[in-house]
Amino acid sequence: MNRHPFRIVVVTALLTFAITVIALRWDLVPEYRRRGSSGSEAAQAAAPKGQPPLSPEEDTNIRVYNKVSPGVVNITSTVLEYGFFFSPVAKQGTGSGLVLDLEGNILTNYHVIESAQNLEVALPDQTKYRAKVVGYDKQNDLAVIRLVEVPKERLHPVSLGDSDSLKVGQKVLAIGNPFRLQNTLTVGIVSSLGRKIQTESGDLVENVIQTDAAINPGNSGGPLLNTAGEMIGINTSIFTLSGGNIGIGFAIPANTVRRVVNDLIRQGRVIRPWFGVDGYSITENLASALDLPVSSGVLVARVYRNSSADNAGIRGASEIALLYNERILIGGDVITAIDGKPVTSMEELKLALESKRPGDTVQVSLYRGRSKSQKPVVLIEAPRQRGGRF
């Protein structure tokens, strides 16, 4: 007889417990989600009511930005120009850069720091430091500067990726300081690969990445990133009709950056071979006027003594001619290709040797008169003081 009240008590307790568990699981008790949930459920609970969950793409953007933006800096360069009565006028320009290592080395574009008498670098935490130039490569529009007396804990190096593995259509992200708006993120895709562009110095750069990620004045020197947060290019220029972004931007590939930066940090300059010629870019008019065997290539005018070309027996001009009221040097060899790659101008001859190192041997295709031949040319390092363009 006394067992029934006990059973009622037990059943009542069990029902109460079950109802409480169901209420908790179905969020009838809000504290459960704040105290007991974890991971993405906690993130959803923390979001304001009515805000939709992040998409995978948004999550990638946020992750990459949080990872890389602490390593992207704002560079202010000051150039002194002299006006009337030789009074100096300070002009400032700004650009972007990224932290390479804990030694305070910063990568940027050469045109960002060109002719600067003073360099100031602002980190994302708004601390500012003076910087000095370590070295620059005008040909690839790259430069390395080094922060002065910066604590290592304030530096967040950006890792370099492999630009050779990129594919058209791949998502990319750019971080920089367009129009002095520090740490701005833009997103796009790889629009094309293998572009050839001309830098502000007039040099050709090949294998350039084209992107539609918004790049504007001030983005120069900032990183172009893959979704792993690796730098796969340095934003360097845009094609524009208005001065602003129209969806055609260009970045120097990371694998070019890697090769150049190693030389700049260790040597203060890029170690390049010295071919040792000056010449004329052949046009159809020039070929016709001089009765040359080809309509494109380089007519060698001068070969510098003890250069790579001189050691290989390449010949320069043997006489002077008057053409279109201009004196030109004629009779030299006509270079048409390097390692089978056609050469149509002096700029392309320089570009064909850009990836080579002293000690490498290249096969030079040329005409001497109307006779075609190939010459192996062993490339040597240029002396510090030399004549010749390259």
C-alpha cells in the first residue's frame, strides 16, 4: 500500500527530468546555448538575431584577412624637390608593403620608394618606424626596405606561395592601402597568366598575373593572396582610363619575388649575368633599308670588351651609315633568339636573360651577313663598374 505513493514520486521526478532535457535541447532555455554549446553553434548564438550565418566564401575572406593583414604595412615616402630660388619642397607618396621576416625586412615596389629621402612605415597597430633601403631591382619594380629599431613581437611575416601553380579562375585576395585607406581587402580571381607588362622604368616583366581584384593607387607593393593566405604576387600596376580601378590589375609573381628578394637581402642588388651588347631593335623599315636577312631581331651595334658576348665571339658594327638623316652602326651580327625563344627587341633580349645566372650557358641564334648559326654563350657576372646596358 505504501509503494504506490513512492512510485508516483519516482514517475513524477522522471517526467520532470525528461521535460527539462527536451526544453534544453530545443532551446526553450536560452542559457543552455550560451553555457553548453560550442564550435559553430556558439558562433551562431553569438551573432545578432536576424543575421544569417556566414557562407564558406565569407569565412575564407575573414580567415585570410585575419591571418595576413597584421603583416601588411603602409609606406610613406618623402621626396625633396627644388622649386623657385632653390627652395626645397617636400612631396609625399604612399604605397603598401608586406613583412618578410622578423629582421624587419619589408617588400614593396621600387616605384613606391624611388628617390625617397625619408621612409616611414606604419604597422597595422598604428605604430610608426623609420626605414632604410636594403636594395632594389628597378627592372622588376621590386624593393626591400628595413625597419629601424622595431620590436620583433610587432612583426607578422607573410608567407610566400608558388605562383607557378596558379590557374585562371582561381580566387585571389588583395590587401593594401588604396588612397591611404589602410588594410583594405578586395577579392577577385586570376584573370590571366603569363602577361608581359612594361614597368614605370620602361623595363619588360613577363609571367605577370592579371587579376580583377580591385587595385587602386596606394595598393602598389601590397600582396595578392591565395585562399591559404600565401602571397602569390605583389600588386604593381593597373590598366586604367580614369586613374582608378576598372578590373584590370597586375602583380609580379611570387617566384620572381623570391629570386629577387634573396639577392637583395644578401647582396643589396640582384646578381645578373652581363651579356654586354648595345644594338637596334629591327623593324621592317630598318630591315628593308639595310637589306637584312630578317625583319625582326636585334642588330648588334657594340660589343663590350670581356663581356659574355665578346668572349663568345659575337661581333658588333663594322661601319657607319646614314639612314633617315641619322648615323647608325651597321655590319654587326643580328640576334634572333635565345635558347630558341624569339628576340624582337633589345628589351626582349634583356628579358630572355632575366632568369639566368652567371655561369649559365645560353644558345644564341644569329645571322652574320646572310649566314645563320648558333653560338653557345657562357654568361658571366657583370663587374661593378662597366659600360653597356646589360
